[in-house]
Amino acid sequence: MNFRLTIASALATTAASFALIPVVQGGGWWWAGLGATLVAALVGTLTRVRKIPAVLCLLAGLVAECLYLNALFAGSQSWRGFIPTGRSLRAVGVLIRGATTEMAKYAPPVQARLGMSLVIAAGIAVTAVVTDLIAVRLQRPALAGLPLLVLFCVPLTTSADTHGFGSAFVFCLAMAGYLTLLAADGKSRLRVWGQIVRRYDYDDDEAPPPDTRLIGAAGRRLGFTAVILAVCVPLLLPGLRHHPLFGNSGTGHGGSAPLSLPEPLVQLNRQLRAHSPQTVLTYHSTAQLPPYLQVYVLGRLGTATWSLAPPGRTVPLGSGPLPPVPGLRTGSKAVTVLETISLGSTLTSAPQTLAYLPLPYPSRTIQVNGDWRVDDNTLTAVTVGTRLAGLQYSVSSLALDPSQATLNQVTGPTAAVAGYLEYPQAFASLRRLARHITVGAPTPYDKAVALQNWFRKPGNFTYTLKVSPSQTPDALINFLTKSKKGYCQQFAFGMAVLARLLNIPSRVVVGYTQGSPIGHGNWRVTTSDAHAWPELYFQGAGWLRFEPTPSASPGHPGQATAVPPIYTAPKSGNVSRNGRHASHSPSPEPTGQAGRRGPNKGNLDKLRHLSVPQSGGGAVRQHHQSRPPVGPIALVVLGLLVVTPGAARPITRRVRWLRASGDAERAHAAWLGLRDDLADHRIGSRPSETPRALAGRLRVDLHLTPIEGDALDRIVHAEERAGYAPSAADSALLHDDVRMLRSAMARACPILDRAAAVFAPASVLLPARRGMSAAFDAFDAFGRIDLLGARLRAKVRRRSPGLSTRT
Amino acid sequence: MVLDTGKGTGRTLDDLVKSAHRVGSAVETVIEGKAQAVRVALTVLLAEGHLLIEDVPGVGKTMLAKTLARSTDCTVRRIQFTPDLLPSDITGVSAYNQERREFEFKPGPIFANIVVGDEINRASPKTQSALLECMEERQVTVDGQTYPLAPPFMVIATQNPIEMEGTYPLPEAQRDRFTARISMGYPSGEAELAMMDSHGSFSPLEALEPVASAADMQELIAAVRKVHVAAPLKEYVISLVTATRTSPELRLGASPRATLHLLRASRAWAALDGRDFVIPDDVQSLAMPVLAHRLLPSTEALGARRLPEQVLPAIVERVPLPTLR
């Protein structure tokens, strides 16, 4: 009766059942599954009391599971609470049909209603019975991985969210279960293999079993390493990674929604915190400094957070001209910017999720393949089911540059944008702050600029990603009044909320900055360019972008590619973003030479400096915060590592000789130097080899000349006398003797060993290797566990001498 | 090398070592091609120990013992051990002297400088233990009277490992009292050829003249006692002996007496080299003859056909030399 395997099999099934967590919401099903696993283990054990055919075992298991599920889900309709009756079976049937309908209707995660719990518990029950049968009855635990794999694959074959720490945890649990099963079997097998063939019969019952701990520990180490590799390698390989962009990773809004909505802020945070930046898209632009690319427009400020703007009327793309730009006075002068955008080829999108197209605002024409619709409220283009990877499209947009006159004439908000002025009462306390910041600003536009300047004022706020991405009113108030530490999300929210408090319509846009130039009018946008910014509405000028997030500058962390819009620049003049296409400047301010080299020119230079000159694959190395030059440092460290051993060897030799005082110490120094030289030349010596024995061997191996032989004898004699005689021998010649023997070694060794002695001397590397191995031993958790186990066993054995030593 | 021998003769260790080497050479004229065995025998003599020679008949066990005795001008007595041998046949008896009307002690063959016990395993345990008591105590007690044995005193016992029927193999406690055990082994072809020439017409043993006196040997033994043993070397001996006690392949490791014997023999071995200090090479050379006969293999080692003779070299190989500072 193999209880160990039975328990391991049940554990493995239970661990694998955790994999279903992303598919179902609510935890009742898990307990039902656990019960089913226990029933399978119990019935499996009972069927193995007598050796009956495996088919009967399987049948018995399935029947028992049916009884169990019937009792659990239709107990009240059953006879005696567990014997199925027609009524109970009908009830079960109804539950199953309901669950099947739900599954067909809703995308995961689905609510764990009674029917769904029944179906899932039944799945776990079948897995448990089959696993138990294969692992224990048929003694093939490795094959028992197959039913477990089926359970584990359920979330992978559905569109359930399988990303993040949770999935890694679930994977580790399932792996641990399976490895436990294998280990339990391995232990039984090792007991059989490890028996020593005994010639003599002696008290066999008292004899301890063969010590298989070392093999067991090695197996556990292998298993642990395999799991670590399985978890870590996909993180390091870019090809195996999902790019959580454009709404494909939305968690959805429960099983009742047929279409999942994206979570812009979750994506923003994920991308900003990505381990290494991935290229999102590249584009060609006719503008010298292209506009930002908006993806999501968050116009609704709730008590918890900002959410997507209420959808307006959507028009299919290609059916006519795009809707007019909200709020922009007809006839306003603006330069048209043309852009051809290519989305990255590794982007993925889930079939039932809304996907948004990154677009400059306000776009006027869009040429793109696929079924796209444009929202007339936000001018965002959305699709369902269009493949984003590798998508290419052309956009023309307006480079808004409202004249000061237009901005000065801004009137109060119209009813059309009244929704963009609402705010929860929790923010009302910030009104005083908003007024305080904008004291002396007469027009709404001046107030907006004052707000932006307040956020960007050096020393006022600190840009850091090391803050909680919390979006609650309290967190925002804390950011604005106390901590003053945050990243684009906090800055955008802060400015948008303060603007609403000042009766300026505002919204938050999530998307990307213009990215970094890669030459010839081409730009690259990576995940680290993900950004959030506020847009404020001015009647006549429309929605204008503001940039409260500080830009990165030497010594001051900030968003690396964030650039404040030209119309918010101080009155030192400005230049059109359109470079040579700029035929005019609507600004009333004089446009002198200094103005031409204005803020945008400086920003452009900075962006060029950030960018990588070639456009080959691979992520652009740019980050939100200034980071140390890892590459050169790594190269220097590598170089030092290569050079150090060879350089250290003569130093250690010299130091040892200088530190030796007196004949005895010099003799030891000479002897140790000789041993080190031998190690360096890959000749080596055994720890138990006496000086005399070593000398005898060297004389033959190195073909020493008589003079060298005498030198060797002198060293050996000096070492013997220094170590074991009452008085030491003369040490005058020893230094030269060691040098002479070193040349003899070099002469006798192959060229590779000679090179190794110079560049990678073993005498220097060996202590380092020993240190590392000691460190590994110190951190070898499994070794410690084994030791602890052995100690515990020894203690138990001592306390109860009557117990058999077999465990 | 001027090492005071303590006898006030003013002779240096070199002189004494020369006479020891003369003894060795003399023995080698009779026992050909067995320099190592002769050297161990001489070492045991200088270390005031006793030697056990285990080998098949006819390889020169008794000859070695006799030659050693004759070349050192020591008294030698040979006892052929038989099952009916009594302890008093070894130690001697007190006999009543009719003329003097008193008991008179008649010394047995044990009263000699070198005693050759042939086929010691054929005697009864009682007789064996009588001999072994004399070996350890270096005195004989008969009828309450104690008679010391004159130095140098050495027992060379031989044993035939083949014919074991009707024998009493020495128990471990008694084997432990022998400083060293050697096997003679068959001579090489050349040595056997030379032996045919030399032993054919006359007995070289008869022609052997003493090359050192018993007094010389005494002086040499005293000098050996003064050979320097450094602290690291003592540690090394301890590590080696401890390794035999902890080895999973050995059921019985070396005793503390073995430690003393090994150190004493190493001193003699170093002296024979003309050194006044012991080095690890001495200990390693003597580990096999001094330790192997005291060890018992574990059942697993027996199963793997590994006898102490195979286990011991591996232990010597494994134990590192002491760290010198």
C-alpha cells in the first residue's frame, strides 16, 4: 500500500486545481474540488486493498465521484442525502446546462455560480481519479502529469488573464505538486535500486536502509532549478512575452460583459515599470517635433479614479470625413502634420477586447485597414478584433498653435463639455490650493499655464516611479499637498482636477509621448514613452494639451521625452513645430532669431541626445530616470575580472615573500610559492603528498637538470627542516630556486598550460572558486533541509530505540 | 649530526647510524632482495618493539630473525610453538635444588635479546598470552619473583597464514602488541638466483660475523628516543590514526598504543635515514607495517573484498599533511 504516492497524487491534483483561479471568480468551487480529490484518494486506496483490474478501479473512482457530486450539489433531492434519484439527477442536469450556457456566453473569468462550481468540481474529480489511477495503481507517476496538464491548460486555452505574479505563483504550485509526486515515486524506486548486495547475512532487520539522501537532495536541487528556469527564462526572452498594449490585457468587467474594456491606467503603470523598454511603434513625421500620440481619453472623474470618457457618436472610418474637432473655431489657422505609423510586430490583442489606435490629436484623415470607428467626442479610433501587430496606417493631424488673441478671448464652457467639469466632493478641499496657485492669472488660459508652471517649477515636485499607483482622492490630495512625489499619472490627475476646480473643462489622456528621433524624420516610441497628460478645453481653441510632468534633465529625474507644448512657453517667442512647413506664426509675439531657437529647438536637441542613432531592432535604452551607464561599467568589470587573476599572481608571490621573516618563514613561503606555481601550470599536488614525494615526482615529470634538481632539493630540505626539525635551514638561495623551477615548469608544460599560468593562474582562481562554492553551500537550502531532517530522525531514533530505523 | 645519545660515549648519531646500516647490510647478505623487510625489522628493534612476520613457509622468516640477532651480537633463542607448549616452557620454571635445598629459577628461552617465536599461532592461547605479557612488561614473574629481561629485547614472531587448521589465530588485543607486521614475500628471480649460489655450498648465516654489539644497539635505541618530533607531525599522526577510527570501511581502527608505536617507529625510521627529526614521509612509510595488522574491515568492505591493506593506503592518501606556519 503506497500511501506516500497516494498523498502526493492528491497534493498534485490540488496544486494543479489552483490553475483554474483566473477562469472563475469566487472560491466555493475550490473546496468542492478539494473534496473530490480526497474522495478519489480514499476510493483509490480502498480499491488497492485487493488487487483488482485497473479498469474496475477507474470505474469505482468515477462512481464514487458521481455520488459525491450528487450529494454535494443535489443532496436535498437525493435519497438519504446522497443516493441519486430522478429528481436529483434532473437538478444536476439543470445546473450543468446552465453552466454550459454561461460558458458559451461569457468570457472568463466567470462567476462561480452553483452550476459552474459543479462543472469545475467534476473536472477536478475526473482529473483526481485518473491521476490517482495512473500514479498509484499503474505506478507511472510521470504519466500522471498528463491529466494534471489538462487542468493546468484550461486558463491557457481560454482568454483568461494569465499574466503577472499570480500566474507564476500558480505555475510554481502546480510544478511543486507534480515534482512532489515524482519525488515520492523516486524515493520508493531508490530504495530498491540503492540496496547494497550483501555477502553476509547479518541482522538484516536492524540494518539501516541505504542512504539515499544525497541522491534525493540532488533530485530536489534539479527540480528546483528546473522550476526557477521555467519561471525566469520566459521573463528574459522578449519573444515569449506578451505586450500588454492597447487593451488586450483588460481584465474585463465580470462574466456579464460580452466585450471587455481596456484598463488604460493599469497598462500605463505596467509599461512604465517594464524591466526593459520594448518598441511599441515607429513612425515617420513631417513635423520637426511631432505631437504626442493619444490612445485613451479619460473624461469621467469618479470617486475612485478617472475612467474612459463617455462615448459619443461613432462613425465608421472611411465612410466620409472625420467628425469636426470639438471646440475648435472654424477657420483657425493650423499646420497639417503627416505621419506614417507602424505598430510593433509583437503586439497582441485579444479577440473580444476594444483596441484603440495611437493617434495624434486632432487627426483629420486616417488611412488604415480594418473595421475602425471614430468617436466624434474624442476623435479616438476603436476596433474590435482587428489585428494590431505590424499594422501600418497614415494620419494627418493639426498642429494646434492657438494665438494669444484666441486664448485671451476664451469664454465660459459650453453645455457640450459640462460633463468635463464634474468632480466628487472629496476634491473640494483642493479649491483653495487651485486659487492660490492661480492668483494673478486673469483668463482661464493663464490659469492653466500657471497650474502647469506650478507643477514644473524646479524643486516643487519630484518625479519618481517608486510611489503607489493609487488613484483615490486621498492619494491625490496627499500628492499635491504633502508628498509631492509621483509620476505622470499623479501630475496629469492633479492638473486635471485642479483645472475642474477652477471651472476649466479637463480630461486625462493616456498614450505615448512623441518618442525619440532615429534619423531622417523617423521616430521610435517605446513602452517607457507611455505617458498620461491633461488636456484642457478652451472654447475656440478646443482641447489643448498641457505638460505638468517634469522633463528629465541632468540631476533631475523626469519623464525622458516629455515636452511642454509650445503655446505654454514663456513669452520669449516661439516657433512652429512644423519646421520648414511652418509658413507662419499666429503668435502676436515677435519671432526673432532667439525665438527660432526657442524651447522646442532645445527639446529636440535633448531628444536627439537621448535617441539611438541606428534603427535596428532592440529596445531603445531610455528611461524615465537617469540611470548609470550599465554597459560600459559591465565591460570594465568584465575586463577587470579577466585581467585581475593574472595581475594578482605576481603580487601575491611578492607579498608572501616580503612578509616572510626568518629562515623558517622564508622556507614556507618558497614551498607555498612552488606549490602555487605547480597549480598554475596545471601540474598540481595532492594535499597528502609530502615534499619529498612531490620532489621525486617532479624530477621525473619535468625532466629537471641537475642544477634544477639541486634547487628543488634545497627547497624540500628547507621546508622539512622549517616544519619538523628543531632548527631551520639556510634560506638564502630559496627565492632564486623557486624562480628557476618556475622556468623549468614553463619549459616542460604545453603552451596552453603556460598561457593559463600567466592569464588565469589557478592558485588565484581556486580560493575564489572555493569561496563561491562555500557561499553556494551556505545558501544551499536543500542541503540544510536534509541536515535538519537527518538530525530530527536521529533525535527521534534516540528517544524511541524500539522504533525500526526504516522510515 | 651531533645528537647526544645520553650514554656519555660522545658518539654522534651518524656513527651509530653507520653501525645500524652495517647491521642492515649484513642481514641483507643472508636475506637477499628484501631490503624493505630488513629495514622494518631493524626499525622495530631500534624502536624497542616486537615484530610479527606473516608469510608462507620457506620465505626466510626465521632466517631474518636469526640473522638480525647474529649480526648484532645479541643473544638469540628460538621457540617452536606447538599446541602442547606450556607457558613455563617459555618463561622458565622454579626447580627444587636438592643440594641447596631451595627453589632455583631455571630461565626459559624468553631470556634472550632476540626471541624468535616460530608459528606462534600453533600454541594455545594461554601460552601465547604468557609470551605477550613478557613482551609488554619486559619482565618475567615466576612464583612471585620478578625477573627483568635484559635490553635490547625483541620478539620476532612468525605466523603462517595458509595452514590455519588446528591453530589459534592471535586475537586483536594480542596483535596490537606487535609494533609492526611484515610479509616477506617471494624473492625476485635475480635474488633467488643469487640465493642459490650463496646458499648452495655453505650457510651464509654461519659465516655471518657480528657487526654491532648489543651495547651499540642500546646506545642507538637511546639516541632514537631523542629524535625530534615537531608538534605538526604529532597532529598528523593523530589525524591518520583518527581517520582509521572513523573510516566506514573499518570496523576496528588503530588503538592509542598504535599511535605510540607509530611515532616510536617513525623516530627509528628517521634515525636510520640519518635524520634527527621525523618527517611525514617516515610516518607514511610505516603506516602500513605498523597499522594494517591492527585494523578490522567492516562487513561492507569485506563484501567489496577490501582488506585493511587496501583501505589504509587510501586513508593515507586522503589525510592532508599538517599546515605549517
